[in-house]
Amino acid sequence: MRAVILAAGEGRRLSPHFSGPKPLVSLLGLSLIERNILSLRECGIKTFTIITGCCSGEIESYLGDGSKYGVNITYLHNSDWKLGNGVSAFTFHKDYRDGEKFILTMSDHIFELDVLKSFLKSAENITEDEILLAADTRLQDVFDLAECTKIKAEQDRAVILGKNLKDFNAVDCGLFAGTKALLQALSEAISQSRYALTDTVNILAARRRVKLHFIDGFWVDVDDLPSYRYAEKVLLKSLVPPKDGIVSRVLNRKVSLKITKVLARTGITPNQVTFLSFLISSVSAALFAAAYPLLGGLLAQLSSIIDGVDGEIARLKFQKSNYGALFDAILDRYADFLIVLGMAYAWYSAAPSLPVLLVCAAALTGLPLSMLLKEKFHALTGRPFIPESHDGIFRYLPANRDGRLFIIMLGGIFNLIPLTLIVLGAITHIQALVRLYNARKLM
């Protein structure tokens, strides 16, 4: 299935705040149109047709043939783009292949990946004489409802659409699955001097040919500065994974998302952030070993916060890779080992004894068990291990990495290195044994 993206208009409401064409306005490190392309690529679409208008040269020069994104991009120019977005959409008829279905969306609409995936699945089932339109019935949650195109829906069919519609129960999300029927209706509307895409959809709606797909996830029409700010907010919020530990949710993410918001605008890569986190951990280890526990503890917590940024940037800018995940996992293990080794060295140097050695050994051997059990469970079952669901009451045990580093920070601040190592040794092994017991039932 191909995707057609409309990028022909001026974007007059957003242009006073940004330079350049609206489709190329940067949102957290990627232009609006890049976000559309990369989101759809994640859903399996690799062929794109961009409909250009007032800024065709700049857009074509910026995106090229799509090879840098791993997709194929072709362009169609609409010289009559000022007439309306329906005329731009109809431009696709020059490249349309009889019998094909295609995705039609706007360059300035942002969608959650799960929304796109669900929509594409539904699009497979439409017939050649109908179209599919994404609609949102959660009216209380729609951003800037007054500016949205409203829909009066009956079951899964649109009856009528309009921006000033008074009787409505859904809104148009600007995401279509088109067929030959859409192009025929566009031609009909244009022949009547009706140039808006909504005019065309109403022609089909009157014939009960507009099927609705009700979404359950976020979407944003980035049309002005408030909607741009809202898009930033929801995109950053979407970066928080459900498997986060309690310390990450309550503390780390509040800081890491602010760092990510800044770093996303730069060229820094997730792997570079991973290495930075490792370097901070190494300095923390050296400070613990040199008997500077306060600084060591604070840097350990900083490394924990920075450790979340690499994944956030990877998800935000579509830079996830299997090697990146492996690189992060290995450096995290080295970082944990070095920090606890620095603490163990400081304690053993001050009080060399067999019990101290055994406690330090218990803390060191317990460090990788949390990750090892989760990864092994996932490899064997194909399901992620989610502490919130699978650990029961022991989900409150701060034995995951965010919890361990938080305990290390407290131990450094209050100079309680022996107690910190005893606690780390105890909670990591308790968690491992509990998960091993629970895994038997889950598997």
C-alpha cells in the first residue's frame, strides 16, 4: 500500500513562529513530514507520493528520493494548490494505479504508532466503492475541538462532515484509506467548484460510502503554536514505557524527558548518550573508591537519569536498533559493576574481613539478575516481563536498575556504604528468587 501525503499549503497560522515551509517545521528533532514518513515506515509502508505546492523545491530538496529514510519518495506538483486541499488530493490521480488502495494524510498531522497500525489493518477490509476515515469520538480529549472538522456518525458510517456542524459525535482525524471511489468523488466535487477535501467526503458520505475507524490513541493536527506545544507534550509523554520502575516513573522521567527535549534538537545519537551515561557511572565508581561517597552517589543517580535519555531519543527520532539495545544493556552491566566495585573497595579497604568480602560478593552477583531474568523470560515466551503485572507485591521492591541506583545515591549522601551493599545484596537475590518462583506459573 502506498501513502500519499499532502504538503502543498502555506501553513499561515504556524509560519509566523517558524522559518521555512510548514511540512519542514522541526518537532523534537524531526520535521513534521519526516515524522509522518517514519511513522508509516514503522507500519510497513515504504512507498510515498508527496503532493507539493507553494514550496515544492524546498521540500523535494530536503527529503530527496527517500533513500536516507529507507523508503521511496516521488513527487506530484499541484500548481492550483491555493484552491484547496481537495485539488491537491486529486493530483494523485496522475499516478494512481487502477484497483489500488492508498493511505492519504496531511504532512502536519501526527499520529501514535498504534493508531496507524490499527487503521492500516482496518483499511485492508474496505471495498473499492468506499473509503475509510479515522475518527475520534473522545470529544472531551480532542485538542482545540472548535477548529476540528466534525462528523455526524451513525454506527461506523459518516453521515455528514463540517467544521461548523452543530450535531456531531466524532471528529475527523485527517487520515484516510482511499480507493478509486475517492478520486472519482474528488473529480465530481472539483467540477462543481467545491475544492475542499471535506466537500468530497460529504459526497461519499451522502451515499453511505464513508466507513469510520474509531481510534484509541493520540493524534494532533499541528496547525498553530498551541497545537505545536501540545504535540511536543504528548510525544514526550508517549516515550515512557509501561515497564518503568517506580523510581523512573516518579523521579527519573521528570528530568530525563526535559533533557531529551533539548538533546532531540541536536545531532547526538542514542549510542552517544549511552556512552555518556557509562562515563558518568565510571566517575561515580572512582569517587566511591576514593572515599567521596556524596559525589559518587549523586553521579550514580545522574547516570541513572541519563540512561533513560538514550531510549527516549531512539524512540522519538526512530533511531532504535538491535545493536543499540545490546550496547545499552552491556554498558549498563559494566556501569553497575564498577559503581558497586568502587563502594566495595572503599568498605573493604577500611574494614578487611571475610563477612565484608561475602557481602560485597553478594551485591555484585545480584546486580545482573533483574535484567537476566526479564530478558530470558522474553526470549523463552515471546512476552515482555512487566514488573507491575508479574512481580505481585514484590513490584515495590527497588531491585530494578533505577531502584538500585537510587539506593546507591542515598547510601552516598548519608555515607552508609556498608548498609547500602547489604541492602543491594539482599533485595537483588530476593527479587531473583521470587521471579524464578513466579515464572514457573507464568510459563
